[in-house]
Amino acid sequence: MELCCYKKIVYCVLISLLLQVVSPAIIFADRVLWPSEMNLDNDMVNLDNVLPENATTSNSKKGFLFSGDPNEIFTLGAGHVAINVTLSGKGHTLIQYLQGLKKRGIKITLILVNDKAPVGVDPSKAPKDYQKPYFYMIDFKANNGDWQKYNFERIVTDYHEYVDNWIIGNEINSQLYNYYGASDVNNYTKVYCENFKICYDRIKELNPKADVYISFDQAWDIPTYDARDRRFDKVVGQYRYNMKEQLILINNYLGKYVDWGVALHPYPSPIESAYFWNDRYAGYDPNTKDEFDMPYLITLKNFEIAINFLAEKRFLNKDDNFRNIIISEFGLTSHDGERIQAAGLYYMWEKIGDNPYIKALLYNAQTDLEDGYHFGLTSSRKRKRLIWAVFKDMDKDEDTRAWCKDLLDNVLEEHGYVDINKVLFTKASASEMLR
């Protein structure tokens, strides 16, 4: 009898202790992650154990999505790295390197996305292509808004002093990467802007020098209606939006006094080809087979059109300066051969040149990801591709990078040349627009 009573007491004590551990998480719904492991003070991996203390950056605007050996950041002379982090701490959580990278002068771009569906959001009702979204819109008014708010606050508090550029959401004009549910472009953009402003204000409060960006996919001026393809119209009208139209709405919602920037993703189209200078989809609708005077997609061939658009007076910030612009994601497949891939990267570098309006050029990725495109500077087995050497030398002095130019000239001679300088963004054209 006494033994039984003793067991009951022990049992009650254990239950009490368990409730003390569990109860704080109850208000944040299931699958909550308290990201203590994302706190730099608790990280088990220290970059100082991997790199020499005297490793420093070149201050170049070139960089890449960090997915491999941290030593390569310095070997390749990169000035930037991009890192994805989700609200629940899943994904490419290489955040433990932030402190070590920052003190060595590397500029860090953190792409913040929501990997947990708000309660009541049902992607199964969306068109087929959007039924399995990669990420959801950060929405602090959603049913799990407290969970989102808590994890955002922990991330921004832990990392604010190390992050130079924050990107809120990913490719927000496509609900495949920023799912919200069926919505017209006005309501969708308004909700995004409301939450962006909350993130922006908190980031700026903790680090006024940080820049905050909005990223877009390639859909620049997509058709809003096509009687010959109603499914396409449904997708566009409710789940994918024009970047051009959204920029106008964002400018109206956020205004001059929110210093929002633009992050472009000008992949080639089709993405499976590295011949971006012959890119036919930049002014071509693959659904209707129609040609457009203005481009259908923003690609490596014509991304300057978006920059020209942002040069209009209405988009200038409160100081009458250009919005911050970064090319935060682009890649070239090696499926066409390493010479084509490598030449394409140097062509891209020549296009941006010393353009002062592009703050960073971030390549996707350092090492092949599991997407099958083989964009990496190195393969998944860590074999260096020719593009690795181009990335290393392309911003060096004229003699050092001469071989890159020779490679590009030879590839263009072999595979056709299209004069893309017709749409190049120049200081002269910008000055003309601002008069």
C-alpha cells in the first residue's frame, strides 16, 4: 500500500515537471520550434575552427548561395553570401557561420521564408501547379500568426547585427513560393505589404544600416486574360501576378518613406538552357505563341528593363535616390557544357559592369543543389567546373580576366551573337529619366 502511494507521488511530480516544459509551447500550436539552436551563442559549429583568422573579403559585389565549403568564399574572392532560413529553422540553416563571416567582412543576405501553413489555408483547392507550395506568406494576422511572430522575433533578435540584406519572402509574385490562397493582385499585395512593413520596422529598429528587399520571379508582364487558355488565366489571375503591376502597387502601399529594395531572379528561359543571349522567351508567351512588344519574362538577357522601370521618378525613395537593387538569384546550367555555362557567367558580369545601381550579384549556387539543374560552381562531388575559375577571375584586373573574355568571344562566335546592349541600363539613360 505504501509502495503504491509512493509511486503515485513520483508519477504526479513527473507529470508536473513535464507540464512545466511543455506548457509554454501550447499557445503556438503544433510543430512549434523554439529556435534556441539558432542562437549564435549556442552554435556547436564555429567558423573560426574552419578558417584562418586573417581570411578577409575582396569587397566585390559578386557572391553566391552558400551551399558548400566556407573556405571557397575567400578563395573565390566573394564579397557576398546568401543564406535561406525558415521561421521554423528548417532548410538551409547554415546560420552558425554568420558571426564568423561578418567579422571577416562578408556581406550577408538572409532570405526569410515561412515553411508552416497557416491554419485554414488549403492549397489542395488551388490549381495543380500550386497545390504543393514550397513556402507560405509571412502573415502575422493568420491563425498561427503568434507562432510566426515569435519565431521572426527570435531570428531578427539573434542575427540583426550580422545581416546586411534581408529578403522577406521569396518570389512574392508567385504563390508557389509565397502561398496565400486565391486572391486578386490588389488584396494579395496589400497583405504582403502590411507584413513586410512589420518586418521592415523591426529590422530597421535593431539595425538601421540593414537593407530590406522584396524578391520576384521572372513574370514581368504576363497576360491577364487569354480566352484560348482559361486554365492559364485562372493561374495568373489568382496565384501568379505581374511583377510590373505589383511594383506599382507596392510603391503605392509602402510609399517613399519605406526604403524597400528589389531583388531580381532573372534566370534564362527556358531555365534548362544556358544560351541566355538567344533567349526567345523574354518577349514570347509560350502559352499563346504570341510575341509581345514588352517582354513577357525578365531574364538574364533583358533584366535591365526592370531597372529602367524602377528609375522612373515615382519609384525614387524619400531622398530621391534609386531603390536598392540586387540580383539575388540566378543560375546557368552545365547541361549545355561547361564552356557555355562559364561564358554565360562572364557575359552576365560584363552586363552589370560597374553599374552602381546593382548592389550585389548572387549566383545560385556554390555547389549543386538537389534540383537537377547542375548550376553549381562545383558539382555535388565537389569537382570544380570551369565556371568556378571564371567566378574567381571575372572581377580581377584586365590582364587576369583576359582569358574569361577570350572564352566568351569564342563561345559567342560559335553559338551566335545577339546584341543585348540595346537594353543596357546606363548612367546617361538614368539621368535622362530623372529630368
